[in-house]
Amino acid sequence: MHRVIISGIGVEIPEASITNEELVASFNAWVDAENPKRAGQGLEPLSKSDADFIVQASGVRKRHVIEREGILDHTRMAPRIAARADDDLSLEAEFGIASARKALAHAGVEPADVDLVICSASHHQRPYPAIAIEMQQSMGTRGAGFDMGLGCSSAAAGLHVAAGLVRAGVQKRVLVTTPEIITGHLNFRDRQTHFIFGDASASMVVEAIEEDEVRPGCFEVLDTRLWTQLSNNIRTNLGYLTRTAQEDPYMIELEGNMIKQVGNRVFKDVTVAGHRFIVDFLAEHGQTPDDIRRFWLHQANARMNAMILKLSFGHEVGHDRAPMVLERLGNTAGAGAVIALEENHADMKAGDYGLLCAFGAGYSIGGALLRMM
């Protein structure tokens, strides 16, 4: 069995951003236009959103997005992303490559040194051909590529698969990329979810090293773990068979089929499950949360992370122990924990332990116990 390291990490954040105030203004303009129609149909009026409510509920103050004008247009409320020809590079592949090239540069390797690409994200642009194969072709990596996903645990799940393949000697060097263009799937007319997500892409280079080799500044992957349990509290029904349930299969009804969640139930369930996962995973290695220098948790909800950590430690912990990027980026699904890792590891010393841990729809939880070399 081979030792495994993360030798490179790369992050790509779109330049465009939307503040809570801008998002709320668009949402409330739509509510003002919609409520007279609902009154005429005898329906209950829609409630407006509020910037302070968003901060209190999630900790998010702004988010970066692939395209903002279409989202803020209250007559549209979705990004405007132009269609591309089949022979042109797709948007998701382009976004993944942007972070992948940074990860490769960080690792000091060329695309030709990679023998597998795993594109693991919560939302994929299409089912086939795989985005990973498109990236392989464009970048010039060797071997193969495939897509996978596990909700917001996707990057952790991709790392789990990559580390296992490298440890077993099946692959030598794997690129795990998580390009999350969530705004294209988000219902910006849903008050419960319209403020949560932002777009981002993150990539990791996972490779084998010799038994006595030391790579200063890299993280050794000591172990990885996945946990899943079925729940419909975070769900999307938009898929291949959506059209077959419609009266007119060529006019797809999106309302009710896009992302939806039961926020209070998710908060409770994931807080309990996340806490137990962390404590039990570390205990398997004879460790407690106090032995871990830094936690890079899924960036979904500031209050939820704080509660998970408080239950795990028995007391509150601050940003230095568990850094957050949620406030300025929103929930970037699978990319979030990797972004927190990329931005908050340079001060760690050789021998320090870290835990990457993400929670997602499913429910799903993915974790990786790391040690700075």
C-alpha cells in the first residue's frame, strides 16, 4: 500500500458577485409583481425576503456567481449563460480547468503527469460525455476520466475515491476537480433557498510518494471516510425523467423540481450526524478534536458549523481553529471545504493534523484526516 498526499490545491472564484441587499431587492420586486396575480387567483400572498434575515439564518453576506445580471433581473431570476456548440469547451469543463491548472501548478506537475481525472460535483452540466473526459481532452492528461457526485460532499467523496485508488497502486496521480455552477440549478423565486448558494471551482492533485519521502508543505492523507443515510430534506427532482411526468413533455415545468430543502430539519439532522461522524472518525485513530490543529468544514451554515464544533469539543471554537469563507462566498457546495483548506493552511507546522469534512444531500458526509508534512 502506498502513502498518499495532496500535492496541489487550486481555487477559481468568479469575479462577479451579488450582495444580500441586491439579491433581496430583486426577490422583493418579483414578489411585488406576483402578489396581485395571486390575489386574483385567491392564493396567499408571498412573503418578502430581508438581508438581515439572510445573515441571521445562514451567515452569508454575499456570493460570487458566473453571471449576475440575469439573476438580478426580477423578470428572469436565472443566470444568462449562452449555449455553446458541441465542439466548444463547455462552461463546467472550462471552470474546472481554471482551478485544475492552479492545482497542477501548485503541485509542480504537468497535465501529462496525471493519469486520472475525477470531476466530482453536486451539479453537472450534462450526463454525457463526462465533463472529466472533456477536461482530459482539453488539458492533455493521460489515462481516463469520469464524473461522480455526492451533493455537497462531492469533493470529499472524490478525494476518498482518489486516495483509495492511489493507495492501492491502481493510479499514480489523480486530479479531483469540483466545479460548482449551482446558480444555474437554483430557484431564485424560493425564499428558503434563493440566498444560500454561490459558484466556485476547486481542485486537488492526489498522488503517491515513497515510504520514506517527505514533501514539505504538502498534506499526507492518513485516512478518508464516507457516510450516507437517505433523506429527502435536501432534494432536486430535475432529471432525465422529469419530462415524462408532464402533460406536455416538450414544455418542462421547473417549479418544484429544482433545489428545495427543509432548512430547520436539515440543520438539526446534520448537526447531530456531523458531530458524531467527526468524533467517531477521529476516535478510530486514537484522536479527539483537541488533537486537530484545523478543521475545514463544509461552508453551508455558520450556526450549524459552530454547533457541530461545540458538540465535538464541548466548548465554542473560533475562526483560527475552524475558518469560514461562507460570509463572502455563500455555500459553494462541494468546493467550500476545499476553499477553506486552500486559504487556511500556510501557517500550519509539520506534524499538525487537519480534518476536511463536508456534509451534503443524501444525507452524506465525507471526511479526510490530513497531516502536514
